[in-house]
Amino acid sequence: MATMKDIATSPLLLVLVAIGLAYIVAFSVVYLMKAYRRALELGVTKEDLMRVIKTSAVSTIVPAISIAIGLFALIGSLGTIWSWWRLSVIGSLSYETLFSGNIAKVLGYMSSAEMMDTASGREFGIIMILMSVGMLSGFLILIPFGKKYATSVDKSQADSNPWKMVFSGCFMLCLLAVYVPILLFGDTIQAAVMLTGLVVALILSILAQKPKLAWLNDFIMAISMIAGMASAQLWTNIFG
Amino acid sequence: MSKNTKSAPKVLDPFQAWCHRWGRVGTVIALIYMVALPFIVLGSFNSIPAFGEVFNITTFGLLIIYIAVGISEALSYIPIMGSSAYLGFITGNIMNLKVPVAINAIKTANQEPSTPAGDAVAAIGIAVSSIVTIIILAITALLSSQLSFLYDIPAFRTASDYLIPALFGSMTLGLFASTSSGSKVVKNGIMGVVPVIIIVSLITLGARIMGGTEASTAIMGLVGPIIVVMLPVAILSSWIMFKKGIIKVVDNDKK
């Protein structure tokens, strides 16, 4: 009878994950090439596109390192290969961590470490299937309704229908309106970290208005995020 | 007669049309593979669990997190990511990575979201971000046994625990700015979500007063369902304020 460890460390799982990741990379490259060509046709300059590529790569590094750090947390409960797969596709660091933090208790184990050591292959099967099927709900909206939903907020018609422009802004503002009060009032350390990031972003954006420091614009998000995260230890020492 | 008065069907930009056709096909292929993968592996070990073992009352609590998150992410982020939503959703980490990168890409190229050019640069940002993330995670997974000491450093663990607040701190200015770029600008758009800010603030403060920090931080786990409930409130409130002239769309120079 196979154990969780047998499956979590199996070469078959590794090979299938590698094939899946190769497909996702190919999918991304095709998207990138199509989008690049079309952006040039639409009048976006090569210089602007290179800046987009550069800033996207740079601003990805910090969150990706955070996700990589999260990978260590997941490895203890789900094994390296499955954690790697989940964080590379569909999954999200926060929800995968939330799931892995709870699954051991749901399956009747005292800790993730105990589950990893003693769970059966069938129990790992429950985890794998739940995680794979769970996130499909978003795709049940995206696949059939994505086209209609995305184009319903097309700003190109804003001149003839200004409400559409207001409507398209609602989504981002609602996101902000939900997260900010929770972060601000839910926990003092969270609030302090968020405000640190915000203050640093504000200072950088003021500095970036000077012509000599305009290059800072490309790094405001990454630098202010690092500053916010780095401040967490200080705030934990003060308020923790 | 009636045919002439009807508006003509909207012609999609070629890139957007490609995304909605081939992006969707590529996404369906990826989804089939992702769902099939555990069954192939488990089948080879003769360890496929029974239906009732996977879907039951104890696992439902965990499944509902994913379902709520999936639905709320689709409702909230498809309009922001536009036609690149297919790639963004399949590569995951939407809130903490893909949405900020898409917004940043649009801002960097001085484009407007939900326009053909805005969609194209957002797609470039998301594609680059996806490739970089996969490379970094692959390196980390390969070196996991050598790098595991990092997770033992307390400051490192603390910093990674506060990713989301740091992210929102760094993004808030950009989110406000994104409503005021281009030739037209939404004036007082933030007023439309004031009811959401008040409701969520009261819920969070109420939870903190009644159940302490533990209860108020637990709300973070419910953020998906809260967004689903609050989105109609934000849209309705914005519509009322738009009709009353509180929220306006004006030329950028009249701002």
C-alpha cells in the first residue's frame, strides 16, 4: 500500500509536473509574442514595451521570492513537487497556505509533519483532488462568460457611454475598499506594514517627479513592497 | 426598421479576439491536464480515493474557501486583466502578483485599462511575470534542500507573513492613479465605494472589539466572499452617485 511520501516524491509526479510547467511556459511565450506584435501595431513604442518587460520582470522578483519562501512552508505538509506545482499554476500563496494549514486537522492528524510521515496514498489523493478541483470554480465563470464580461467594460466606448468608464473603475476600487479597512483595522502590525509601504511609495513618487529621478517610477512598487515587508520585524517587536 | 436602430455587434481587436478564442482553448487544455494529473499519478499507485472520501462534510469547509475565492477572483479580476485573464488565471497568484503587474504594465506604457493597447501591454506584463515566477520557483524547488535554512531565520518568516499588507501599501497609490489616466478621467470615483469602506470597517472593528485581534485577522480568510457581496454594493452606489452627478467623467485637463 503506497504512502503519502511514496507519491509525493515519485518520479512520475515530477515528470508530469515538469511537462505541465513546460506547457504553461510555452503558453506564456505565445501570449507574449502575440501581445508584443499587437501593441507595436497599436502604436506603443518599442522603448515603452521594453520598459514594460523590464519593470514586469523586476516587480515580479520580490513577490516571486516571497512565494518561493512560502514554498518552504508548504513543503513540510505537501512535499516539494506538489507544492511547486500548486504555486506555479492556478494556486495562490495565501490560499494554498491556508489549505495546507487546515488539511492535516481535517484528515485527523495533530500536525502537518505527522501527516507527511504517516498519511496513506489515498489520503494524499484526497488532498491532490480537492486542491485540483477546488479552484475550477473561477474558470466556470471565465471560460463561458470571460469574453462577454471582459468586453462589457471596454473603455474604448467611454466617450459614448461614460458610465462604462465609471463601471470599469468600480472593480479595482472595490478591491481596495475591501482590503484596506481589513488591513488597517484588523491588526496593528498589518496596518503598520501597509502604511510603511504606502509612505515609502508616496516618498518615492514625489522623488520620481524630479527629472533626474524619473527612473524611480519603474521601481516604486517593488521598493515600497520590500520596505513594507522589511518593516514587519520592527513592528512585530514594537506591537507584537 | 428595428434592425437599423439596433447597435452593431462590437468588433473585437484582433489580439483580444485571439485571446478569447485560442487563450480559452489553451486554458481548457491546461485545466484538463491539471485535473487529470492527480488521477494519473494516484492510479499508478492504486491509491485513487472514493468519491465520498474526497467530497464530504469535513472537506466541504476547505473546498468552500477555494470555491468562494475562485468565483470572487473571476468577478473582480477579469475586468482588470481583460483578455489576458486566461493567462493570468491559469498561472495563479492573481491578487499578489498578476493584477499588480498588469496595472503597473499599463501605467508604465501610459495606456488605459480595458482598451486594446491596455490589454496588450497587460498581457505582456502577465506573460513576463508568469515566466519569471516559474523560473524562480523551479530554482527554489531544485535548491529546496540547500535553501531550507532561510525559513528558519525569524525575520525572513515574519517578512513573508506580511506580504499582502506590504503589497497593498505599495499598490494603493497606483490603484488611485489608474482611475485618472488618459484623455478622460473619472472624478470622485472613490465616492462610489465609500459605503463598502464603511461596511467593511464596521465589520472588522466589530470583530476586533468582540473577539480581539484573532477574530479580526480571521476576516482576511473571508475576503473572497466579502468581495463577492460588496461588488454589487459598489456598483449600485457608484451608479446612484453617477446619476446624481457626484461621480463624473470629464476631460483630463478639466480635472
